[in-house]
Amino acid sequence: MKREIEHALDNLESLMAMSDSESVFQVKFLPYIPPYGIWLIDADSPQAEIWVELYTFRDEPEPSFQLLPNRDGIWFTFFQRQFETMWSASRPWQPNPKALE
């Protein structure tokens, strides 16, 4: 798992080096392992969507599902709050400055 995370961070450093990506995306770390991953895309816009990936215990595939505000109201709101709560509890990741040169 550690190598997968390091590989993902290397890829993110490469993306940031190619453009002004800080205005496009941010990465933060939580001090614990969450039970699911949440991607909040185009928050607070008519195109908003949430993707939730459930983390399984020693099983594959890890199920994921999409939520839309108009279609999935109560669940969209629940996972949006979860995302915001986790985001507030996390700390920002800063890429290695040499990787951006």
C-alpha cells in the first residue's frame, strides 16, 4: 500500500510540474484510514457529482457508485458532508519542490 501511495504522489508531482495544477486540484492527507474514498467533482455547480468507492476487506472488486444531487438528494448530501468533514480534518500535501523543476 505504501508503494502505491508513493507512486500516486509521484504521478501527482508530474502533473503539477506540467502546469499550474494547484488551481485545478489539491491533495490532502487524513490521520486515519477512511472506510471509503470520495471524489467530489464540480462541487456547488449544476454538474456536481460524487463518486464513492467502498474499501473492502480482502476482497475485490471494490464497489463504487456515482451520486448526483437531483437524482440522489439525501445520499448526495450525506456524502458531500462526509467529504467536507474529512477535508477539514486533513492536512495539505506539498510536492517535493525539486520534482516541480
